[in-house]
Amino acid sequence: MKALKILLVDYDDGIVGRSVKAAYSQLASPSFPIIIEHSSTDYPTANNIREAVCKGHYWGAIYANPNASSRLSAALASPEAAQTYQNSGALTYISNGGRYPSYSQVISSSLQILVQGTRGAYNAMMGIEAMATANTTNANIAQVLFDPIAASSIDISPINQGVRFYYNTVTMVMVILPQFFFVMALNGISAQTNIFGLLSLKKNIAFRLGVSISFTIIASLCMTGYIWAFREDWGVTSGQFALTWMAVWLAMHLNYFIIDSVTAVAPISLMPFFILTWVIMNVASTLAPFELSPGWYRIGYALPVYELYQVLLDIWTHSCNPTLYWSLPILFSWWLVALVAFVAAMRWRVLSASVQSTEPSVVDSEKA
């Protein structure tokens, strides 16, 4: 987990900021995300910190609010200041729930643990002194004394529905698997009707292309539809629905081309091995962030399903996963290569069907 980076900025330069650093020194371990501190000159405002998390430079961030220590001291001395302090908070932490939800949840939990540790660190350094001077008979001051490090949280792209853990796992299988079963069924029907021998190459390509577009449009609509059907309180819009549908269709269509091309040249007995390998490679690339995977998994950058998931994250998080400049070109490159392979496979099918249809006449002429 230490491969996941969290940004720390101390706008306070007081006891609150020192308490955060002391807490992290106690929590630092291979099972805890690494905290990287930057000065306030690197990130002058809280919006700069939010932007760094949004762009994926960090998995989360925590910062000590300006004048947090002085406000804490005032809160321990004045009931009015104590009430204001509880409402404003000393720390703010940021996470992006839409980016790999299972791991974003770990980041959010780690930030909460860090806040709790900060409270403990402050009590260890200043607790006795604060207890001796604070007016504990006042409820507001007593509340600040028992909870000296108030914190607020910001989730850039909240996704709280239970099925969010399936978006980068089981759902990605559906980008490939329906195309395999449909292509196998279509090949069986085409063989029975001898459509490759009856129609010309152009007509076969046009027919097969039309069928592929129609099927993948319906399949991608179904996949997008069941994601939206179980969205619960997820605040996605109709525009995001349309973009999701388009992205899923592109990935499904290129996978249709790939599978259709392989079935043209590979024996049917080898197809289970191909499709299983292809599914596992693609889904393995989306299961976890590459920061947590061995280096070999970076091959996933070249796989279409991984790029699809990156595009979907960009859509669902309102561009808080800025990878479109390379994800979409890779997807389109796959589609173009798969289209060329599809046309070549159709040409091979039609030529093979033509040869098979002429063989009986040659034999009959020899007998005559």
C-alpha cells in the first residue's frame, strides 16, 4: 500500500501540522500509503491540492488549514471560538471515490486513521497543558478538548453504491464474452446456409459488418443500462449515459472484430483457450492500479479493456482521470487493426467457400 501516494500540505505551520507529521511517523509502514509533503508554495491554495488529486498525481491529500493552531488555542480559551472551531475544522482530507472504488475506499480509511492518529499525537504533546488551562465546565470547550483535531472530508467523485466494486471486475468480462458466443452462433448459421459461397465478398463484408454493428449497439446499451439500473444515488447524468454507451460500444465492436477474425483461421478446438486467455489478460489489467502490480502488468496499457476502463473513469468522474489523450487513440488503433483483420478474414472465408464449391464439379469432370 505504500506505493499509493498521499499529498500533505501544511498551511498552518503550528502544532496541528506537527501533529499530522508525528502521527504519520507512527503509522508509516508497508501497509500504509506513503505521505509526501510539499510546501504551501508548491500548492498555494486548496484548489491546487484538489486538482492534484483529480489529475491522478496523488490518490488522496490532507492539509492543515491556515491558522488551525491559533484557532485551536482560541477555542480552548473561549466558548464562542470553540463552537466556531468545531464547525470549521483543523484538517481537510481529499479522496476520489470514483477512481478504483475498492482502493479509493482504502485511501479514505487511511486518511481517517491519520486524522485519529493526529488527535493522539496532539494529546501526547499538548494534552496535559490544555487540560490544565481549559475551562472544562463549558460544554463547547470540553468538546474541543476531547476532540482537538476536527477534520472535514471532500470526495471528488463519490460513488457509494454497493455494485461499484464490480465495475472494474466482472463488468469488464461482458465487453468480450457476449461477442464470442454471438460470433460462434453466427458462424454456425453461416456454415449451414453457405452464405459465404452464395454472396460476393463485398456483400458478405457488408452483411457481417451490419450485423456486428447492430449486435454491439444492443449489447453495449444493455451493459450501460444495467450499470445505470443499479446506480442508486450515484449522481450521473444522461450525457454521461450516452458517453458510456459510446465508449462501451467501441470496445465491444473491436472485440467482435478480433474474435471474428480469430475464428476464421483458428480451429474450433483452440477457441476456448484463446478466449479464456484474452479475457483474463484484459480483466487482469483493470483489477487493480498498476502501482500495486508487478512491472509485467504494465502490458495492460496496450490492452483495449484497460483503456476502456480509463475512458469510463474519465466520463464518470467529470474528467478527473485525464488519460483520454492516450486511452482513446489506443482504443481507435485497436479498432482499425481489428477492422483490417476482419476484412482479411472475410476474404479468406469467401475464397475458401468458393474453392469448396468448385471441387465437386472438378471431380465430376475427371470422372466424365
